[in-house]
Amino acid sequence: MKLFQRLSELLGAYQARDPAARSKLEIFLLYPGVLATIYYRLAHFLHVHGLRFLARCISQWARFWTGIEIHPGATIGRRLVIDHGMGIVIGETAELGDDVLLYQGVTLGGTGKDQGKRHPTIGNNVLIGSGAKVLGPFKVGDGARIAANAVVLQEVPPDATAVGVPAHVVKISGQRVAYASNVDQIHVTDPVAETMKSLLSRVEFLEQQLDEQYLRNQQKQEAEQEEQ
């Protein structure tokens, strides 16, 4: 009974977060994120009971069918919602809290420099946008938001919004952080325009030099003709 309750809870989370979801039956049959999560639960059970080869076989089978790769050793909380899901990778030592929302192309991976705990810990109610990479054994706090295509390499505080490559925090609890408020993202200097301006200025200077040299030559020739 508890298994069916958890499944119903998961399908309800998809319904709440995806306006395109019309029924729990449709979600159960057609949403790859749900299938990947179910396979992960089975693989994780086998993993913690020492049947790691079989667990890995199941996770790779799920990857083949869904495009979502979740290592059986990862720890995932309740009501994980994977929207679209293609290209998602969750590493072996990653930990996810409850009510996490992942979009396509997300990687919860390592940097290749760490041993043991290599992957991030994601808090409760965290949203990670399309194509974002969270790399390393640090924590992303509860309620945090990671923007699409961000590359996160350090801890993100609770209720913070992180954007960019590498990612930096621009908001905490809806308020802009001090250094981010001074960044003007509209009136940004265009390096190409600045280079063209410099070149035009140089051309004008050279033209003026040529005109002055031509005038001096003319004056010299006139002076020589008068002497003759």
C-alpha cells in the first residue's frame, strides 16, 4: 500500500508542476521522468543490498529507454519531478532532497578532482534549469534556483538564485545581492563597436596628417617657384 501511495504522490507532483499533464494515467504511461524514477528506486534498492551489478544493469536499461541516467548509488528524496528529462545525469554520490524539479540536460556531477563524496547535495524544493551543470561535493540550499545553462562550482545558499558561467548568486530571498545590483546588463560596452571607433579615429588622424603634409609640399613648391 505504501508503494502505491508514494507512486500517487509522485504523479500528483507532476500534475501540480506541469500544466500539460492531464491525468495521472497519462503521466504514468507517457512521462519518461516517472519511468526513470521508478527504475531508479528498484536499482537503488538492489545497490544498497549489495547487488550492484544488477542495479547498474537496471539503471543503464532505464537510460536506454528514457535518456535519463541516474546512478543507483545516488540518494533521491520524494516527489522528484523531471520535466522532459533527456540528457539528465545524476552521479553516484549525489543527494537530492524532496520536491526537486529538474529540466532537460541537467548534470549533477563531479569535477574529477575529488574522492569519496564527489557530487552535489541538493536541498528541498530546488529548481535546476535546462542545461545547468552542478559540479562538485557542495550543497545547494533549500529553495534555491539555478538558471538555465549555469555552471555551478560552489555552494549556493538557501532561497538563492544563481546564474552564469561560472555561476554567481544574484538574489537571496528575492533581494538582489549587493554586488549584483551594480551590474548593468543593458548598457554594456560593445567591444567591436569600441574597436571600430578606435580605428575610425586613427584613420581620421592619418588623413589629417596627409592633408597637412600635402599643404606643406605645395607651399614649398610655390616658394621654390618664386625664388626662380
